[in-house]
Amino acid sequence: MRRSALCFAICVAVCAGIVTVPRTVAAPLPTPWLEHPESVWAAPVAPAEAEALRRFYALGPRGWRWFDAQGRARPVLAEALSVLAAAEDDGLHPADYQAHQLARAVGAALDAAPNAEAADVSALDVRLSVAMLRLLRDLHLGRVDPRRDGWKRRPATVVPDFAAVLHHALEAGRLASALQALRPAWPAYEALRATLPALRAQAARETRVALPVFRPGLRPGQSHPQARQVFERLRFLGELLGDAPASGDPDMYDPAWEPAVRRFQARHGLNDDGVIGPSTVAALNVPLWQRVRQVELSLERLRWMPFVPGRPLILVNVPMFRLWAYADATEAPVLESRVIVGRSGKHPTPSMMEELRYLVFRPYWNVPPSILREEELPRIEADPGYLQRHDKEVVAAASDHSPVVPFGAEALAGLRAGSLRLRQKPGPANALGAVKFMMPNDEAIYLHDTPSRGLFLRERRDFSHGCVRVQEPAALATWLLRDQPPWNAQRVAAAMRDDAAASQYVRLESPVSVALVYLTAWAEAAGAPVRFADDVYRRDAPLARALQPRRAGR
């Protein structure tokens, strides 16, 4: 049933206003349906959902919750059917909540009046409660376990009493308000959610023609027989306004259109050089249904992330290779930086939320055992001068104060056995650069500077072993220490210089939340353009499959 048809059915239910049952039967709900709700839901019901269902009925008067004692539909029933049908506005599937089936069942019950059986009304009441409790939970916590999408553990969050939330919303007749309160408070969530209707409508109108690849690229002022297809596509996407080029040549890349090309490139994580090359054409060739899916998946990923307003936040969006720093996550970012993340396939950066607690200026790099074994040992064995040229040394333990072990056959054997460690001294060649930002976690992931500055110019920046390299480390350190005098930009610069003291630890007076997230669609605030990124870790398709509707019920 289409959304409009479902809304019509709801209106019919409200206007009819009554589902009657035999007048002598205004009875409480049959207990077995509360103990085994799957018998009326006709699909699996998780233990937590079943417990919330029993609690929901225990909180109210004994009997039905969506119908009165005479079997008449309460006005809030129409609102319930509306919010279930509107689950798609949050990137969820109405089928997961049996929205269409419930609307038909309500209509059938109305048609059967005044001969509807009490048992049928009871079953319908329970089904409506299961659906609403499930929707509340999915909106607040997400439909899928985040560990299926790269999180090593579920982010810590406060789980509301969904039974109490639904009870109070039903009594007040304000279900939509309860749902809004449970949606993620991330500004990006509402911004992305607001784009879905128009994006879906645009995708439905789309007729796609694969665009050609211009090698080495089409530049402003140049002409090509197929150039007009590119600009027709840009016009359809809303990036380009105007008609034919002023020159009168419909195949020319009019220089006046270059800003539109640059905007499109920036919005899709490309180098915004205005040249229509292979990567720009590839982004233009992505069908809009895929962009719709990216928005839906980002809404789900945002549902996993706890939101704490009023606190500073560093957010790293891995597939966009970007970092944003916020004094308050409800406000505009105060700092933006390119980043380098873990290499796809072998060393992906995990998704996590941690607390950044201290900085280390001019750090040692204690080489992780896996890198030592797979990369460093072969180099050491092949080149006796490797350690000295790269300012590396053998030590007894992973500590700045660990004594140095003279290199020789015994030291090499200790490295092979894992009883000794390898570290790199502070300096211009140090892999961590001049500062690292520490957020203790089981994965040993942190943010840091890097001497490999040229890699930040690449469009795709997954080159690390999992940690996040920051293009603007001095700006980030200055912002983090802004309320800790005498730290300022000058002192940060001095602490990062090559002639500074060996290492300097600075603990933050107030830890700062760090979110490493995987969002291939992102909008900073309402009205802001949606940014899209390539699915560098190939996580979108598995999550889309996991979000497919659960086994269909009645």
C-alpha cells in the first residue's frame, strides 16, 4: 500500500470512530499473548521487546491500550498508524513495524463492527504495542548492532525505559513528540533526514545515461562532442543554473560553469580543481538511488552514536578523510582538517567513541609488534644501516625511559622473539611527527602528526595502519589547550620544533570526546549541502543488507 493510501485508511478509521465488540466482553488482554507476543506478531520478538511489552501493559489500566473498554478505537490509534507508516522518513522500513498490515487490520476490524470478536481486538492491540515499542527502540539505538559495521564494541549510551516512554506518550496523545525526543540529537541527523523526501523524488525522476570519461580531463573553455551530457547531468542534480554557454557552442565547457563543477567536486570529496576528469565523471555517474541509500545508512550509523550537548567534540569521518572540532556539537565546527586513515582491507580505522586525555609533543614512536614483524624486521635484516639512518633503536620495553639495547645478533634475536621492542626517536623523520593526541583504548588508535605531508593532497587518503594522521596538528593542539594557560599557538609551535626537549606530556584538564565514524553521507546542519564519499571500506552494502526488513509478519 502506498503512503497516501495508508493515510486514507487511517482517516477512514478515525472517521468511523468505533470498533465494537460484544458489549459483555470488555475483558483484559489474554495473558498468553503478552507472554508469547510472537504468536500474534507472527515473527520473532526479542526478549527485551517482550519484557518491554509486558511492562507497558502493567503501567496502564488493565485492558486494552489502543481501544477503550467497549472496543472503540482511541484517537491516538490514528497517530500510531501514521508514525509507523512514516518510518521511511528516518530511513527505516515500515514493513519492520507491520505498518501496512496493521492499517489493513484496523480497517477490517472497522468493517466487522459490531460483530468483531474481543480476541481479535486483543490481538490487534498487542500487535500495535509491539510495533510502537520496536519503532521507539530502533529510532534511539538503531536497527542493527554496530559491531556488524566496524565498531569493536557498542557505544556506551543510556537506554530509556521504552515502555514508560510509550505509556506516557499514549496517555498524553503525543506519540510523534515522543519519537522526536528519541531521535538522535546530532544536527547532521535532522539535516540528512530532511533531504530524504526530495532526494527520493528526484531519484524516481532520474533517467541515466552513462557519462564518458575525459582523459586527461575537460577544462574550462574546451569543447567536446559529449560535454553537453555532463552539464545536463549537473543541471538535473541542481548544481548548474542557466542555459547554453554564452559562446553559443553547446559542446563547450563554459568558464562561467566552473564554480558549479568545483562545488560538485568539493561536495563529493574530490580535489576541487574545476577539471572534469575520471573521478568527477565517476561521481556524476553514481545513480541517485545509491545516494538515497547512503543517506539512509548514515541515519542508521548516527543512531548508534551517543550525543552529549555542551561538550567539546572531535569528529573524524573516515570515508571523507576529514576531521571537525566542535566547542559544542550543536554548533558549527571551529576547526576542519584533512586526515589520513587506515588502509582499506588490511588496516581499517575502527569506529569508536573515546576520550582524548593528553598530548605528547615530540613523541617516541614505539613500533607495534605487527609492524615490527611484517615490515621492520625484513628491512633491518636486509640493511645493517637501516636503524641508524631512520633514528630507530632497540629497547627493552615500550616506554620513553626504557634503556637502549646495543644492536647486534642478540638484539635482533630479541626483536624476532618479541622480548625486545623497536622505537623511533623524536625528530623530523619520526612517523608520528611532532605531536600525538592520546585517547587510551584497546585498539591502540590515536591521532597524530606526520612527516609525509604530500599525502594530504591526494583525494583518497587511506594510507595508515589504523591511526589517524592530522594535516593541521598545531591548530588542533592549540584548540585543545586553549583554556590551559600558558599554552597558546606560540608555545605549541615551540614544543613541536625539532630543537625542543625530547618529549613533553600535557594532560587535558577536561577530556574531549573523539568520535571516529563511518558516514558516506554527511550534512553539518539544516540547509547545508549534503556531502557524499566513496565507500572506501566497502561497508555500505553489508549494512544495507542488514537493514532489509525483518521476516515479514502478518
